[in-house]
Amino acid sequence: MNDLLALLTDKRFMPHGHCYMWRPDLLWTNVIADGLITLSYISIPFTLLYFIHKRKDVPFDWMLTAFGVFILACGTSHVMEILTIWQPYYWLSALVKVITAIASVITAILLVRLVPAALKIPSPQQLARVNDELREAQAELVTTARRAGMAEIATNVLHNVGNVLNSVNVSARLLYEKVHASKGQGVIRVAELMREHSDDLGAFISSDPKGRALPGYLGKLAEALAAEQRSMIDELVQLTKSIDHIKEIVATQQSYAGNSSVLEPGSLRELIEDVVRICDVSLARHRVTLTKELADIPMMSLDKHKVLQILINLINNAKQALDSVADRPSCITLRLKATDDKRVRIEVEDNGEGISRDNLTRVFEHGFTTRADGHGFGLHSCILAAHEMGGELTVRSAGPGKGALFTLELPLALAQGQSPRAASG
């Protein structure tokens, strides 16, 4: 060890200061310059290490480490330049240079091997172009999902209209059968008998067996026709109600479609009642009991079309989840309540087939569906619509066979000039 130290500090060499003839101006110029270079070289690798530590996603971080070692070695060689001015540590200086040379060669080789891969990194212009394309694709996806959501509403409305039309068909068929089998034919036969005996009508009624039965027959016929009339009137009332219901469903849907993507003051409770009115025939046809737990919520800014879209989709989704349930009554609970003075919550809960844990995180994905005839647009369009209103749409389920709870949260009020998205931030 002593021999090595003696070799590194061989006194047979003279300090480098002799080369400067110990001129203070020349000597300190070199010292200050080497000192500043050393400080810079030392700061660079530590800055690189800090950057690598903070940015775990940086590619080729090993290359930055190699540069750091190389630069640190270069800085050490400048330290030796300062020391050798007063002490002849030339062997130590040479050793530092050898280490620096090795680090330099390794870094240079690594850099040459890295260049082909680095050239494949997209340029800022390419990244900007890809970003623009992604934005266009996202906008197109949102538009497609919105259209799909609107189509879902139209499909559900048509489905509900179809259910009412079934009732119309039943009523029309019953009316046809009643008219076809009407007792009115008996009146025609009585009229024919009376016309045949118009000349001796009194004698016919008093002496002919058919004539004597005629008053009793007319009484019974009158009773039968009166009952028939009441029955047909009842059926006509039901038929009129069904037709009015169709008009109501279509008018309700059209009223909200006309306000597409417009924020306006409205009653969320009344909107929910309209949704129930649109869906009630379909729910009744599927023997689904819908329970409403609706709190009084103050008037608020609403995009009525989007809320209608979401709720019809959620109720239809819950109804489909109940199709496979046969061991218990099918129930949907619809709740409305304020969570605080800033948010309002709508819950749609069913006791249907439930959702597995794996699918809970995927139900809102574009194109995801567990149904053979599904397209995976409905719930995806719902969550997009919720986000556009500054709200959130979430789902919970205890697992298969244990039902599901969908929750829509919306901002209770928006400040003047504030966008829905800003309200959710």
C-alpha cells in the first residue's frame, strides 16, 4: 500500500506549477477554470440521477447512467489537473484518465448501439400527428356512442310502444269477436217475423207460439244487447287509453329529444316520473315491480335528453337482468336523493342476475356485453353522457345472482357560465 502511494506521489516529478513558472495569473486562471468545469461535471450526473429517479418511464435510462459515470470521471480528471499544480500526483492522474477512458469507450459503444433504436422514437411532429389522430378517433367514438345511446332510447321507446300495441291488438280482436257474435242478429230475426205478420200482428202475438214467445225474447235480447254494449264500451275505453298511452310515450320522447344537449332548469323528479311512464307498460308485461323512493329535489340545471337516455338505458338493463330470475319476484327500485348541497344521486337497483367481480370493471367499456344479442353501446353511452354533464355513473354488485346497483350522481347546480365538466373538477 505504501509502495503504491509512493508510486502515485513520486517526488522525482516536479509539480505542474513549475510549467506555469508559478505565475499567479496563469496558475489561478487554470485553477478557476478547472474548478468550474469540475463543479459542472459533478452537478450533471447528479441531475441525471435525480431525473431518472423521478421519471421511471424514461426509456434508455441506463444510457443516462453511463453518461453520468463518464461525466463524473471527466470531472475527476479536472480535479487532478488542479492537484498536480502543487503536488506531482501524475500516476494518480494517469489512473483517473484510464478510468475516464474506459468509461468514455463504454459510453461511446453503448451510444452507437443505441442510435438505431433512438431513431425509431417518434419526432414531436409525429407525436403531434398521432395525438391529433387519437383525438379525432376519440371524438368519432364519442359521437358513435352518443348515436348508439340515442338509438337505444329509440329502441326502448319502440319496444314500449310495441307492448302497448299488443294491448291495442287484443282490444281490437275482442271487439271484432263481440261484433261478429253480436246479439244484434236477433233483432233482425224479430223484425223479419213482425214484417211477415204485419197484417195479423195482434193475432200472431196472442195465439201463435212464436208470437207469444216474442215479448219474452225481446226482453232477454234487450238485456243481452245492453250487456254487450257495456262490454264493448269498456273495451273501447281500454283501447282509447292504450292509444293515448302510445301518443304520450312518443310525445314525451319527442319533447326531450327536442332539447338535446341543452341545459335548462327543470325538475329531476318530474323527469324520472316521465321515464317511468315510458317504461311502465314494458315492465308490467315482464311482470317487474318498480318501486319509487323519490325525495323532493329543488329545480336544477338539467340536460333532460341525456338524463332520459341514461335512465331508460339503466331501467332497460335492469329489466333484462331480471329475465333469467325465476325463483323470486322481479323488482326494480328507483331512488332519488340529494347527497349534500352540491350533488344529487339517482339509484337504479334490481334483484336480478348480478355482475361478476371480473365484469364490474368492464361494464362501461365500449363494445363489452355478456348478452348474445347485445352490442355493448348502451352503458358506454350512458357513462359518456354522465361525464359530459359533470356527473359520475358507477355500479356495484355483490356477485352473480345478487342483483346490481347503478348510481348516477349529478351536480345539483351550476354557477353562471360554468360548464358541466368544470363543475366536476
